[in-house]
Amino acid sequence: MSSFNQDNRKWIRQWVGAFAGGAIGWAITYIFPGILQHYSFTTIILICAALGAALVSLDGFIRAGAALTRRDNRLLNLLVGMGIPLLLLGLLLWLSRLF
């Protein structure tokens, strides 16, 4: 039962990070109104929310990288762990351009 509570806290932290990132994105659009000429309001808020959620869950990226590298180097594990979703997104982008 304790592992469920730990996962619950992680989800709460991710949601708080996402909402905080969205609020920062909203503030960015008011501070720099020229950015809305290049990107939509929704895009800015979603990107900032995703970055906020990712920043509060860096331990999960470290654990994912450690599962692949099997090393104790936290920086290497973080880079590998964050590279996994980036590679998957790149692969999806490449496949979407093929079809």
C-alpha cells in the first residue's frame, strides 16, 4: 500500500508542476505580447506546462536512464532518461512526414 501512496504523490507533484508551468506560460504571454505573433496562446501554455511537469519529475527520468545504463552516474542517467522521450518524439515526427 505504501508504493501506491508514493505514486500518488508523484502524480500530484506532476500536476502541480504542469499547472505552475501553465501559469508561467500565461504570464509570459502578458509580459512578452510579441510572442503571440509567432505562437498561439494554447501552444505556449501547453509547452510551459509540459516543461513544468517534466522538471518536477526528474527522478523518474534518472530511474529510466539507470535502467538502461546500469550505472550510478546521475547526470548520464538523466540525459539517457530524457533522451528516450525525445527519440520517440523524433521517430513519430519522422514517420508522420513519410506518410
